[in-house]
Amino acid sequence: MAHERGLRPEPGRTLDEAGTQLRDLLSREVSRLLVADAPVAAVTSGGLDSSLVTALAAEAFRAAGGAGSLHTFNIAYTGTWPSDERAYAAEVARSVGTRHHQVEIDYLVLARTDDPAPAAGPDTGYGSAGQTFFLIPADTPGLEPDTSLRLAGMRGSATGFVSVHDCHVPDAARLGPVGAAAAITAGVRDGGATLGAVAVGLAQAALDLAHAHAERRGLLAQQAVRHRLVDLATEVEAARAVVERAGRRSAADPGMATLHSKLFASAAAERVVTAVEQLLGSAGYVAAHEINRYGRDARAVALMGPTNDLCKELVSLTWHS
């Protein structure tokens, strides 16, 4: 039943039988993931996918004789944001009987403070010198979030402006040395975390749509279509390999590998989505079709920090050092 593009029911099974088979497979996989040397928890947004995984995990946890209840977490910004999921996550937790924890995070504010301190280090290409990070609670007077932005893509991301007017914070709210924000930001890329992973997911989703469309329309009988899908699959796999290498931090310069992974994967995602749009024809021109959302999200990855232009600049700066 396992398939590289997802799960397919065994021949001759009814839809109900296939549903039961899929549930059994999901249950076994979730149960396997609960086996660990450290306590395991689930993160739930209250959406369909995470709710199903949370329910299966809670069921498997009880069946395995786990002490107490499975712990679940939901993470949200402090304050009120559009599409707030906290209530949905809490309802899922109550329904499946987990011990739920609501985590609210404060605002990370980048502010111009003074000339860089000696500890700030050399110019990294990230922002101007003399900037400092502060972690500010949402209820601090003078901190005003603006959540009215309507994004073309990445709508699942809580994105907006934060205005600061006569906002006084203690030195304890400072993250890192004064004036060293650029160096801190530059250090993050060495961890291997890359938005290229988001791009790979988008490219894979678009490729899955193309396969499903080709199967429904009987297009897989055409060699040209099959070969085109192979080309797209190869591009997705190449992007995935670059992103995984960045995540392993096995390159001689992990930071450079992270930058390259974002550049390559984000460009690959846009190419794959565009090719799939062409393959879908008029079906992909319907506003509600998923491929349009994938296209908007893929473009957003290139614009998210560091932007692709900044990634190129950061890579090229090392050639003159």
C-alpha cells in the first residue's frame, strides 16, 4: 500500500475498507513515534491534520499504559490575532482527554540602540550596526500590534506590524549584547534551519496535484507527460537533498549551505508550481484551486528573511573576505 506519492487502497477494496486500512496505518505509525527515551507530547493547532494525530496519539498513549495523560501544546502570540486557533486546540484536547498547555509568546523587537559594542563582531550583512533585540511582553504600555494585514500568501502565519511609542522596557528584556543583533541573526543560519524546507513541501504538494490530475485524466499513458513528471520529481528530490544537507550541518560551512538551500529550494518550488499550473490547464485557473495557493506561498518564501537577494549578497560577501 505504501506509495512514494502517498497511500493508495489495495485493489478491490471499498471506500469504507480503504478508510479503515488508512486509519490502521496511521494508528500504527503514531504509536511507533510515541516510543522514545524522553517524554513525548503533541502540538495541535485544532486543525484537521493535527487534531487527528493528537487523537490517535492520546489513544495509543492510553493503550500503552502511559502514566497520566498525553501532554498537548498550542503555541500562539500573546494578544488577539486573526484566525486564532487557541480555542480549537483546547476543544480538541478536552475531547480526546489530554493534558493541554497553552503557550503564549511575546514580541521579539529589533530596535536601534547605539553604536555596536565590541562584542558585536564584524559586519555580517544582516541589517545596520547598532541594533539590539528585545523580548517584550504584549501587555507592555506603548507596544501596539497591528494585525490588519491581509496577505496574498502564507496566511497561516501571524504576520503584522508592531509599533512602539514611548515604550519603556528593563535591561532584562534585552537579548544578547547591545548592538549585536546582526551577529545574533547571522548565527541562526549556522543551525541549519532553512525556509527551503517550506519550499520543498510546497513543491511536493504541487507535484502530488500533478500526479493526481494525470491519473484522473488518463494522461499517464502519454510518454511526454510521464517524462515531464519525472523531470519535476527530480527537481523536488534535488531540492530536498540540499535542504537535508543543510539540516545535517555536514557541510564545511553550515551557514553557507543553509543560504544555498533556501535559494535553490525556493526557486525550485516556483518552477515546479508554474509547470504544474501549465499541466493543469484551465482547471488550475480556478481561483479556489490549491495550486494558486501553492504559487502564492512559494513566492512568499523567496521574500521571507533573509530574502533571496540578501542570501545572494551574503554568499558573495565571503568571496572578498
